[in-house]
Amino acid sequence: MTSAPTTTRTANIRRARPEDAARMRALRLEMLADSPLAFLETVAEAAARPHAGYAARIAAVSRGTETAQFLADPGGRLVGHAGGSAEPDEPGLTVIHAVYVTPAWRGSGLVGALLDEVAAWSRACGRPELLLEVVVGNDRAYRAYQKLGFVDTGIRVPHPRIPALQELQMRRPA
């Protein structure tokens, strides 16, 4: 008995570059449409931002130690994203934000690969700890982050845009 050949998909995980602006804009609109509670702007707000705004943002996060964005790029359309920013009040901490994997790629290991890149960047910048926030009730994301070593701190904070929601904080070493 022979088995069918296995098809594996791969995506290059790398820091965003200025030339990614148009593809990043498309991914951002997808992120907001797919998971509106997870991000800090609406699809309408993002769609209204001119391309020059995306281009400037991507150029800014493509270098430096204060903030960075990492992309999953299989060639063609981007399929994942994770960002990290220095926390001014806690010098050894990187706050992870805007983690997203397109539905067709979920379960492929991309979340872990993206967060590994954020962690490596964080360590290289002298920040040995990571923090992220998850909307309370987003059990899929909560479980995924637990599997990647994040621990619920017990701290709950109000959602920045929807006062009726809470977010929980999770941490792990970078």
C-alpha cells in the first residue's frame, strides 16, 4: 500500500521591508475583516488610509529597535503577521501586537514561527521578555499562545476600543 505524496507549504518569515507596503495593506484589511475585536482599528479606518500612510509605516518598522513587523511570505499574497514594540515603562519587555495568520494557513505553525522572529529581534535589542494581550473569550488564540509558552499573568485590562470587553495579559521569555 502506498500513500499519497505529502504537500507541504512553506512561507519565508522575515521583517517587513518598504516594498511590502501594498501587500501589507491587503493583509491588514483581511486581518481587520476576519478578527475585528483583535485589532485597534476598523476595516473602514484602515481602508481610508492612503497608500502613502501604509508605505511610511512599513518603512518605519523595517529598521530600528523600537518597533518591528514580521511577515509570513510564501511568495505572492502575505499570509501572516506579528509585530513587536519596546515598552518604555519596562525596558526589558517587548509587547507583541497584531498577530494574525490567514485562515487557510492556521494550524501550519506560522504563529510560532512569527513569534520566534519577534522573540529573536527582542533578544537582539536587549529585551528578554515578551507580553501580549488576548481578548477574554478568544479561546483559540489563548490556547495557541499557551502552547507557545505564554503564561496567563492573571492581569485583566479593559479593551482599548470596546469598554465592555477585557483583555488578559500573557508573558514568556523571549
